[in-house]
Amino acid sequence: MKKLLKYLIISAVAFILFSCDKPAPTQLIDDTTDEFEVELLNKDLENPYSSGTDTSGITQDLTGITNLISVSGIKITTKNRTNEFSLAQAMFFDKSKPIKYSDGRLLAYKTIIPGTIKFNGTEAHVVPYRIRYREGGTPKDTLIGGKYLLYNIANGVPDPFYFPYDASVSFEYVPFIGGNNISFNIVTPYEINGTVSLNGNRSNKNLEATLSWNGRGEKRVLVIVCLLKPGQMQSIPIYKMKTADDGEMRIPGRYLNQLPLDRFEKIVFTFIRSNEGFRGSGNNELLVSSQSIHSIVIDIP
Amino acid sequence: MALNLKILPQSSFGLAGYWGLQESVTIPFYDYESNSSNYFGIKDWGISLQYGAEFSGSVNSSLYLLAIAKKLGNHSLSARFTPGYQKEFLFATGESIIINDTTTQSLEANYNYKELFGLGYSYRFNEQFNAGLAVRFFSQDFKQEIVKPVFGDTLYLVRETLDEKANMWNVDLGIDYIINKEFQLRAASINLFNFKDGFINEEFQGFEMNQNREALLMASYMPADFFNLHLLYETSNSFQVSTTGYAKGFTYGLTAFHDYYQEPYIAGVVPALGYRTDFFEVLLSGVKYFSERNSNASFSKFYEEGINNIINNRYSFDKVVLSLALKISSTPEKKVELINVDIVRDIYPTFYDKYIEQPFAYGKVLNISDKPVNIIPSVKIEGVTQDKIQSPSQMIAPGDTATVPFYLIIPDKYIIDKATLSYADFYVTTSSTEPDAQLQKAALINSINSWDGNVSNLRYFIMRDIDFSMNHAKSILSKKKSVIDTIPSAISVFIKSKILFNDFVKGLVYTSDPRATAEYVQFPKQTIELKGGDCDDLSVAYSSLLESVGIQTALVDYKEDSEIRHVNVLINTQLASSQAEFITNNDSKYFIRKNEQGKDEIWIPIETTSLTNFDEAWNVGVEKFNREGLEKLGIATGKVDIIDVY
């Protein structure tokens, strides 16, 4: 009896020990707005290139876009001074004329100038459209055609185009040959005003950036992090971060401290609140985009 | 994310519910959460485990607890391993990375809070107070995927996993106050002392377990075995109410708990049903929550409120738990109590076998079991006996109190020059070698020359030096061999007695006992070597010489005056009454006593303090014996007593 009891106990303990799982975990569903998506925009910081990032906020991959109309209200804050600009542009691609890398990958399409375009009644200029890219480790650029452009640096100069926030911009298209005129209003977003708190310093590799803006609680905002070399005017876009328009985002320190900051003088945080929508379909598909952009230029501590 | 989550280690919740002070209700499950004093009612070793299943949509079985406990007198030690005391959270970090311009991958995290093991200690100060502490070890395992920029010639975003572990020790104290069998109070701390590691990675800071210092107050009302009522209150404004009971081997418990951090007001119940014997207990319990539980939950709620307990929180699932406990005891359950011991006789080491016949102490023993118990009393005296001296066993009915005699044997080689205060340990044993009860009492051990004044006990002094006496007597008689060989055998005893006395008294002087020790008796060797003694000493020495050569003697105890008692010696001449003329023609100088065969024998009294010669001592002895024993009717009234040495 004692032996039987002993075997029973040993068997029971062995069964218990070997049949155990962990207690059931709980899967937490992220219902917070404190999230962001990150994308690396430039791998080579010495010879930067981009397939479409510029101060207008156009960051899309142009290979997937048929046609594009973009209007932007842009502010650039350097120290305590803020300059405002307005920008409108349009580009139409000819899908039958792809531009490829030497290995056959699609880079972009040639553009066409099919008619005249007006934003808020002002006719846009046609200017060359050049893109830069990298192939085989070598930076290159190529002219892919022309694009429509209006821009206002100050007081209607050079163009009398003023970007209205939380309003609309009228768009008119008149083809050169045949076809129908096209006109519609482009709804513009609420103005974005950002601030950046950059703490720590590069030598201790403890930089931390907390970004704040006038959150609207709708959709998402983009934050582009760029670096600027001493004496240069053109910044190098590094990260594109997409986060909820909740007014605050803390960029984990590792995103900044792993960069070779000793080669750069300034860091630029660009806040972009945009409206985007597609019109038409097929070869007439049109991406219509309007954005409020606020770039803040800070000396790297 | 800057967080300060309220993720707290265990407070008072137990998977078997709340059972109050466990000795009185059930065998232990080493529930440190509600038993910080850590007291448990086993006698020797205890092992317990809790194994259960959690219902989260799927069924996960876990070994919640494996514990061992040991009791050492008033000290109790325990250790427990708690692999199932853990809560794991899986979630997306909110960070995502775009790979190859198109593919978005979300980063995930896994935070696991565990209590791995605990150690407990308790001390029982008396029947009413226990106090103790519990030390518990917690671990927090955090894994989180991150995107990390790596810069070489070019810049890359690398997806990697941060893995960090932070440990924490938690110490709590508790005290039990048992007012009486019906009322008990307990108090304990929650998270009194914490020693913890910090997190290195910023990602995990704010997610670590928090430590709010709180207190537990518990009260039990137990009017009957089958109905006990318990209330447990935490200063965090949580409480548990439970009822437990025991009848005919079956146990039950029902605990309802209000958790400040959970909804609804009564967050759930823990019903339990079990069966127990003296050696094991099995208990099936369940945890049923009244709010809906889901394996998916909101991160924002977790982010805002955290959790308050690892195994009982808003993310815990319903459970069924099987608890097993074994009492492995080399010490059987106590069946009797030794209420008191009364030492009725002083201990005289020379009376080595006297206490075999006459108990030197009596104890009162109570049978506290529900069955008749056969007890074996025993005693051990520090410095006197090496082993326990057992007394005859005795049967005691359930609930009865019996008076139990304690007998003693003193080793015949035991020597003690001065009276000493020692300790007697009294034991009462039932079914095993370990005593059920014991009691210690102070005992006076007299010197080997001490005497209790009882003349019958002088025989111990006569016989103790019998070897010396025999050698001494033979030496004297051998010098008179020529005389002894020529006398008729009938008067041989008489002549030998005379020769021995005349030689014995040479150079002897009468000396009183030392003043401070009135009842002091010398052994024959001491009397002969010291050449003197009082009546006790001289009678003992002369009797010893005679007895050593086969001459029967008796002592005459003259008790006519309580202040001054006297002893002298009677010698059995082994002459028949018809042979009296061989030694005297005066029939008043002897008297007749019947031997065991009923034949008359002539006995003569010798006054050993008459240190002249045998004839004179005989005359003095006869005179005293006739006057005190016969004329004053001392023998008839008992004032004169004749005590045979053998």
C-alpha cells in the first residue's frame, strides 16, 4: 500500500511538472495614439539622394503615382525667426515612358505638359523637373521633363499665390489639344505649428527630442528629420516618421544618437499635416495633396 | 513613453481563498500573501503544491506553487517555488518600420512579471503570539523589439530585440494574536521592504513593478469547527470575507473578495472543497471573476492603471486549482499533555534502588486525543542518570487526567560529595520514541552520606561497602583462626561476633555527626578509617562486618524521643532457645525471634557506642533494649522498632 502510494505521488508530481504551460498571456491591443511609423529616407549621408523628398513635403515614391497636384503652406523657423512660403505644383507622368535604373528597375516616368494650370486663378509656370537618385553607389540626377509651379516667398513675390489654411485652393486645367477643362477646389489642412525640445548633447550621445504641435486629433502627421552640414543650405532627410495628430511625440534617443552628428551642424524637424485624395482613374488618376508644413531648424547641442 | 505603472506584487489574494490562521483550520499551503507571520500547524515536515488550469479561451495548466516547510521547536521554516505566479503581456509597441519603401512591420513587446520563490520564517513566542517574516523574489522579464539606426559607411535601420531582466526582493512582517479558541487577530505588512534592480533601457522604465506600502489586518471568529468566519482588510481599500469549516474530514471554504482595482464591487469568489486526514489534504478550489475576461485587452487601460497583483488582476482569468498537502512527520501528533509534576521525595543517591519501589514524583497527565492512550512515563536527571528511566506504562481514557508515578534507579557507582541542585526532565511518551510532552523541575540531589533519618534505609549504607567489610572481617577472624577452629560450631556465630566487635572497637571513639548535617551517615570504611562515629555510623559498620561474613543482623530503632533517636544492633546467634546456656545463663540477656521456617532463634542486642568490649556492649544493649523495648512497651507501642538488614 505504501509502495503504491509512493508511486502514485511520484507519477502525479511527474505528470504535473511535465504537463505545465505558462499561465495564459494577455494580448494588449494598442488603442493609444502614442505610436509612430519610421522610414529611413537616406542611407548615404555624404551623397544624399531622394526620389521625391523636398521642402514641399512630397515624399512619395513617384513610381506609383500617375499624376500629382500639390499645394503647400510652408514655414521655416530658425532660432526665433519664422519665414513663410506658399507653393503649388503639378506634374503629369507619361506611363508609356518609364525611366529605369540600369538594372531595369523602375525609377520614374517622363513628365508631360498637357495644358495650362491655374491655382487660385494664377497660372503656374512650367519649370524643369530634375530628380536625383543613386545607382551603383554613385549619385546621379536626371531631368524627367517639366512640372507646373507657383511659389510665393514673400508678399506675392515671385508669384501671387497665397496658401490659405483650413480653406481651399481652386485648381483649373485647360488642355492644349482637345479634351475637357477640369476644375475643382483643393481643401487645405489646418495650420500646423510645431515646437521641439532637444535635450542632451551629441558628445554624450544622450540627445532626446520631444516634439509638440497643435494636435487636431484627426488623421496623422508626418515628421521628417533632416540634418544640415555646416555652411550648406540643403538638408539631408534622414527619417520619415508618421504619428497620430495628437500634439506630442517623443523620438527615442537611439534614433538620434546613432547618427554621425559630429559631421552636421543643424538638425531639422519638419512637421507636415496634409490632406490627400485621388481623383479619376487609370491614366487620368490624380493624387491631390495639400499640406501645412512647419520646419524647425536647431543647432545640434 | 514615460510611465509609472501600478504593477504591484502579491498582496493578500490566495488561490485557495482565505482560511485564517492555518493551524486551526487546515493544513498549510504556505500562503505568504495572507500569512506573513508564516505560522503553520505542522509538527515536522510539510510539502504542498498547487496545480491548476486557467480558462482564457484556451486552457493553460500551470504548477502554481510547490512548497516545503519544516518545524523545529518554536521555529518554523518554509520555502516555496511559484512558477505559475506570473502574468505575461504581449503587445505592439506602437512603433513600426517601413522596410523596402513599402512593407510596414510593427514591433512587438513581451513583458512578463513573475514571483519565482519565497522563504518564510516564524517564531512562536507562546500559545498566543506568533511572529514571522516572508522574503519573496520577483523577476521582471522584458523583451521589446526596437528599430535601431546603425551607421557605418551608410545608414541602416536594424530591427533588434531589447532583452532586460530586473529582479526584486520583497520582505514582509506579520504577527498573529490568538485571543482564544474563538477569536484571532492578525496583522501584516505589504511591501514593507523592497530591494530592486533598476532598468537600464529607457524603453522599460516606468513599466517596472511598483511598491506601495500597505498593511493587512485580519480577524477570525471561529465558534465551531464546522463554521469559521474571517475578514481580511487591506489598507488599499480591498478586502476579503470568507467562511471556512471542517467536519468529518471534509473541509469547505468560500471567499468573496473586493479588489479596489477591479470591477465590480465584489470582484469574484473563491469556493473550495476538500478532504483531509492527519497526513494529507486535498482541496479543489476555483477563482470565478464576475467581470468579463478576455485574452485581448486595451493597452491604454494597462498604460493608465497597470495591475495591482500578479495572479489576481483585471487581466486574470477564471481558474480551477487543485491543492495537495502532505504532512511528513517523524513526530506523531501530540496525544497527551503533562500538566504538572510533584516531586514527593528527596533524592538520596545511596538509596539506589529505593525509588524502584517508591516513586519519587507524581505527574498529572491529560489525554487530549479522542482515543485511549497507553503512556510511558520516564525521567532523566541531569548529572545523575545517563538515560531516561522508564516507569510502568499506564492507560488513560480519552479526555481523562491520570496521576502517573515516576520511578528512578540511581547508578550504584554514582558518587556525589555535596548536595547539588539539579534538574529532572519528566517525559510522557505514547506511540513513538519522541515524547508527546515533557516538563522540567528542579531536584535536590543529596550527597552519598546523606540519610533521610529512616533507620530502615541504613541498610543501604551497610551493604554499599560490603566488599570492604568482608575483607576487613575475614582479616580479623583469620587472626583468631585457632580459637574459632576449636569452639563448638553452635556458638561459632556468637564467638565470631565477639571477636569482630572487640577488634572493631579498638581505638574507636564516639563522635557526633557534623553539626550542619544532622542526617549524615558514614560508610563502614569511613568509620574504620576515621576511627569514630555516632550510633548510626557504628551500628552500620558493625552490622556490615557481621553481614559480610554471613551473620544475620537487625537494627533497633529507639524512637522514644523525637529529638534524640538511637540505633544499635541485634545479632542472630543462630542458637535455638534450648541452646541459650551456651552463651549465658541470664535469660534476660537475649530474646527469641522466629526465623522464616518458624523456628526460635536467640538474638542479642549490642550497643555499638559502648566502645569497651563485646560483653560490656552486650550488657548495655540488653539493658537498653529491656528498658525501652520491653519494660516501657516500646516494641508494643512502636517506639522501638526492629528492622532486619535483610
